[in-house]
Amino acid sequence: MRILMAVIFSLAAQAAWAAAALNVVATTASMGMLAREVGGAAVKIDVLAAPDRDPHMLQARPSMMRALRDADLVVAVGAELELGWLPAAINGAANPRLLPGRDGYFEAAAQVSLLDAGQAADRAHGDVHPAGNPHVNLDPRRMAQIARALAERMSKLEPAHAAAFRSGAQRFAAAAEQRVPGWQAQAAGSPGGVLFHKDGNYLFALLDLPILGYVEPVPGVPPSASHLNSLTAKLKGQRGVVLHHAYQPAQGPLLLASRLGWKTAVVPLEPARDADAAAYFRLIDTWVAALASAK
């Protein structure tokens, strides 16, 4: 009888928690990490984009719509990063709580100042984002600002957990700020590097390192032979490192590095789907170590 009562009590407690939990869908693993750190045990997290996929290039899928259908909050990167698939997924989910302008729709990029803001939406310049560079996840300080804004949004949706949400955001912000001086010291003296795409810009700015070029001639356009030749001529005799992600074609980075006598490094843009803050900070560690290797 005692065992039966214990089981009933446990199931009732789980049901009560499930009813109180904030159902959050994040578009990327970084956004999922932030929602997890802020929300703690009071949130349930789903992540739409696989960490090893280019978030620019996804398509709306039925699995995304199913996840969004019952969500209380969607945490997007914003600045048009998910423009090709998130609006369609939200429309397919038929969940009015998540429509832009509603409390259930949160854009990280809208909470911070963005690099490259105000560019003309001209396809001749490639896959540009007029609102600004959306890849804020590689700047821990901006992520801390976003965490605080996210805590306020979660508090509005679930006021009973407001103190816990704000505490989670503060813990993340403090942990990030504690690590920044060490990353900057480790990277100091690095000559910088070449990126495949403009997705490492925020971290380079945080570390005060120069971006020496891009493998893409313009964002979203594969490198041509003439572009790689021009980049080689420009950088010959300098030091640096070529950084790219596993899902980006390696031929261009490897060819450029070989011509320059540089190292290449395959660095992740996103942590694992279920990442916590420690895993996110290890991702930044990986980038900093790669940049420091060019000294």
C-alpha cells in the first residue's frame, strides 16, 4: 500500500510539474542552451536545428511543426537567420501564441546591438542580413544580455518562476564574464584568421583579433578559383589560421591553407542539442585555442 501511494504521489508530482513547465522550442542549440540555463527545471526544451547543419539552409519540416504546436515560447536567433524555414514552420503549427509580436515569440538578435547592421538587401552582395549579422551566439557577453532579456520574457509567461529565471540568467552572465579575460589573454598576440562565412565575427571582435578574409567571396556564395587566388596573393607571407565548420566544403579552406602554409581548424558553430553552459564555454575554448595556435 505504501509503495502504491508513493507511486501515485510521484505521478501526481510529475503531472503537476508538467502542467507548470514552460514548453520552449529553440531554433538552434545555442538558443536551447540559453533557455535551459535561464529556465532550469521549470522549462522543457526542444531544439529544431541539428547542431551539425547550416541554420541558413534548413527547410520547414513536419517534426518542427509538431514541436511548435504545443509550445508556449519559441526562442529564435532572429535577424533573418531562420527566415527560410521558421515562419513556415510556425504557420504550419497553427499556434497563434508564437506569432511575431506575441509574448511567445522571442528573438535573441533583437536584444543586442548587431555588427554589420544597415546593409542594403542586395542579392548581388550575397546572403546579407539588413538587420545585422545574426551569429551572436559566439559572443558570450551578448549571450549574457540575451539571457537577461529571456528571463524577463519567461517571467512574463510564468510569473511564479520569475525569481528562478532571473537567477539563472545572472549565473550564466557571471560565468561568461569570469571567462572572458582568460580567453582574451590566451588569444592575445594571435595574427587572426580567415573565416569561411561571417559567423565568427562577434568572437573575433570580443578577442580584438583581425579577420583576415573570408573563403566565400560574398556570404552564401561558394569560393571561386579567382577569389582564392586573390586571397592567397593578399595574405602571402602573413601568419594566420583558416577556420571552417564540418558542414562547410573543406576544399577551399584546405587549398588556401596549403598555399599559405597555415593551419586549418574545423570548429563547431553550435554545441550539442542538450548542451549546458559548460558545453557552450568549451565551444568558445575550441575557437580560442585554434586562434592561439597561429601565434
